[in-house]
Amino acid sequence: MKVIFYILALAASVFASPDMSSMANVEACKKCHPLISEEFESSMHKKSSIYEDKVHKAIWDKHPAKAKGNYKCAKCHTPNAKTKKQKHEGITCLSCHTITSIQNHDKSNKNVYTDKVKTFYSAEAGKENQILKYKTTTTWYGNKTTIGSAYHDIDYTNKNYYDGQVCMGCHSHKQNSHQLDVCKTEEAGAKNTKENCITCHMPQVGGSATTVRISQKHAFHGFAGARVAHRKLAKYVDLSFL
């Protein structure tokens, strides 16, 4: 059975030909990451644009900046949109996996993205110091082992991905024109390496992360929350009313 799986995985990697330079949607990622892509399709990240999220659209319709055509929400809600079609797609794989660092500002923070198109940042226990490039090794017996992805490098060295800091470019705070924080996330919680944004909203779930490599678990990319997969979040959050 495993032999059949690897044959199918190899075929998928051979015939998959995503254009990483124009990958503003998740289509290019689906052939290698089918389970994660399926989870992501139902997430509020995927539906972050005004075309997909009715609540966000209702708020934007009342925003003073709308009359000027200045969509100030774009830097977080549609960060990779360059065409009209892409504006419907909201946040994509690139939006999160290419963040190099976070700039802290008074009104709202800002994500800094890499200019290396085929470099994706990720996190995995035991690989914190690795930059994984695609290669194939062959043993004396002729067995081949594929390491990494044929379509992008994986940089595990970015410390922001091992706590909640990677989320703080968009989810830290938002200050209005009266210098009042209309929303704010506790910074200490994001810096905690044991319990943070990722451990709660992206809990480990069963299933292989890619078609190339079998893994027991991967981070849930549906992003558990009030509107999506709230039962997963309920395992980590206790609410009480006085």
C-alpha cells in the first residue's frame, strides 16, 4: 500500500507545475498540500476579503475612507492582491509563509515580506536551524530519497514561526484617529513558546501535510475560531460568565 502511495505522490510532484512567481492563490499549493489546502478553503483567512466576508464588508461600507476609494484594510485582508481577481481571494499561502519580520507601529503593525519568491518560512520541532533545499539522494541499493520541495525552499530558522509573533503583523492592535486601540492582542501571550496564537488556533491534527512525505500530524490550517472549527479552539479556551 505504501508503494502505491509513493508512486502516486511521485506522479503528483512530476505533473504539478505551479508558477511560484505568480502564486497569489492556493491553486499552486493544492497538488502537494491537498489536506492543508482543504482546511484553508474553509478558513476566515481565505474569506478575508469584502467579497467573501459579510461582516467585514458591512464595516467597510460604513468606513469614512470608502468614499475616497482608499481601502486601508488591504494590507492585512488582501495583502497579495495585484489584480481584480486576486482581491476576491483575500489572504493566501504567500501572505503568511513569506513573512520575514514584523514592524511595530503605533497605529498598526506591518508585515515585512521576503523578496525571494521561492522561499517559504515554516516551523517544525527539531528543524529550527535548517534551511531545506530540494534534492534527491540515492543509496547503494538504488533507492531514492527526496528532500524538500521541488517548487520552493523551506526556511525553518525564522523564530517568529515558533510562537505567535508571526501573527502580530495583522492581529496585534488597531488604533483609530483618536489614538484609541479599538482592538488589541496581549503581546506576552504571542511571545510564549508553549501556549500562543498558533497552539490554540492551529492545533495539531492527524494527516499527512504533503503528498511527498508521510507525516502523522500537521498544524490545522482552518484556523479555529468563533466562526470556524470552534470545537477545536474550545479544547484550549475556557470561558466563564459572572
